[in-house]
Amino acid sequence: MSDELTPTISVQEISIQELFSEISDVTVVYNNPPWEALSQILPTPTQSISAWNMDIEHLEEIASTTPATSTVVGVGGGTALDTAKFLAWKHGSTLIQVPTITSVDAGFTDAIGVRVNGNVQYVGKIMPKMVVLDIPLIRSAPKHLNRAGVGDVLSCHTGLFDWKLAIDAKQENRWNDNLYALGRSLLDELEAAIGDIGAVTEPGVRFVADAYRRIGAACAVAGHSRFEEGSEHFLVYALEHATGDHYVHGEVVAMGVTAMASVQGNDVERVRKIVSQSGVRANPLDIGISQQQFFETLKSVAEYTTREQLDYSIVNSHDITESEISAAWNTVTSLPRVNI
Ligand SMILES: [Zn+2]
């Protein structure tokens, strides 16, 4: 069943050195670390661009001032992978992604996420020709950045709930049994692999990457990401918009899943167990989110999703009450503290 939904993304388990020995006329879009160290051992690319700012104006400027090359390679985390998507899309280049951490699924998805006036917007689509999975390189990163891989898989827990809720409320007509089953299966598999993910073992890294591959392919086929993106992501977008801060994606999403599972009344204990056993940093007191920010954002998240025309979710089904917000806060602050 999952195979029907995952026909398109080629993931190659090779080293970044092998990749670079096979390509030329390359723009590298990177995060540092790890680029400075990698550049010492790789052939010099045609050009290299530091990724740090996802504002659309900044990305347009890069695209208009940078000569096109036949290949764009993203090397790093979310900002590098999304900037590489944008540049390859604008220049009509072949896109190759080299995630060096597993904190976000952006390397495996086709939707190009940028910021417009501080809000996440998807401006276009491009499929990577290849995703390079250099497991030793990924495992050399700080562990918390790879444990964060839990977030973009665990988001199926609240995403599926919101999707079903929208269907039942007749606010949504995009339904697909296979996609729903894929989300359920990913959650079961995540639970089974949680020890490996927490320890950042080779099978743990491989599991997260393969889950991302299946999610990315399924979203590309379906043309939407309802099964893995719901109110937990919307809370994150609203928080980032309100505070102007950027968090490690998978960490703040893991917090968002825990908070919204509480509001949904949706098996919070399962989420708590997965978050706790993975060791992912998801307690807002570790992430740098205050009680006031949390309360204000949850109070205004429905307004935010309406304004940004985000999908229907639990936050639109009723006015979230003060006691629901308190319960959610108590739940997220009772997650294990993780000091890195
Ligand atoms: Zn995400």
C-alpha cells in the first residue's frame, strides 16, 4: 500500500565525496556547520551560497544575482534544503539534496516553503532528482538535531486527527484511505524504532530518512500534506510569526503535537511516551518558549489559520478555552527536560 504512494524519490546511500566526484557545474547552497569542514575535502563547486534567511525578498535577490548552473545541491538543514529548492526551481536546475541532519523533512518534499511577511507560504514545487543519505555525516552532527526527526513523523498523530475532523465537519473533501493508513503505519513504526532514533544509531537515521521519503512522495502524489501537517504545525507557524524566533523544526513540532493532542483529547499518553523515549527536546522551557507566548499564541491561533487560509483543524472547531490552554501548557511542561 505504501508503495503506491511512494514511487518517485530516489534516495542514495552514498558519501557526499562520491556525489561530488560525479557532478560538475554546481551551485552549493549550504548551512555552516558543516560546510566549512566539508569544503576542505570536496572539489570546489562553481559557486556556493550561505542559506540563513527564508524571506521571499532575500531568495528572489539570490536567484536574480546568481548565475544559473546545471545542478543545485542543498547541504545542511531546513534553510539550506529549502533555499536550494527555490534556486533550482527559479533556474530550472537539477536539484540534489544532502541533508546533514534529520531535523526536518524538507529535503524529501517537493513544496518550496518560504517566508512572506513572516509567514510560511508554499510558492512552488520541485522534486529532488536525488537525496544523498550520507549516514556517517548525519551521525556526526549534534544528537539533538537528529532526535528532532521525531517531530515531522509524530505530526501524523495530530495531522490525521485534524484531517478526519475536517472531513466529518464537511470542511474538506480530499480523502484517501491509503494516505490515512500510511500515517497510522508511520506512527506505529516510529514507536517501534524510537530507541534507535533516540540513540541516533545507523538504523535510527535510516528509519527517519525513509519515513521522510515516504511522506514526501505521498504528499507529492496527493498534492497536499493533510495527513502529516495539521494544527501542530499551525501552532508552530503562529509562534514563529508572533515571536520572530526560529526553532529547531522537529523539536518545536514535537512540542506542538503534544500541545494539540491535549486540546484534541487525542491519546496524549502515546505522544508523551514517544517524545520521552526519543529524548527529543520538546519542553517549551528548553526550547525557549514562555508561558505567556504559549498562551497568547494558542488564544490567537484560530484567527491566524483563518487569516493565512490554512486547513481546517481542531482550532476552528470551537473556541479554545482558557482551561484547555492551561491543560496543554501543563502537559508540555511535564515533558522531560533535555539540556544539551
Ligand atoms: Zn514539518
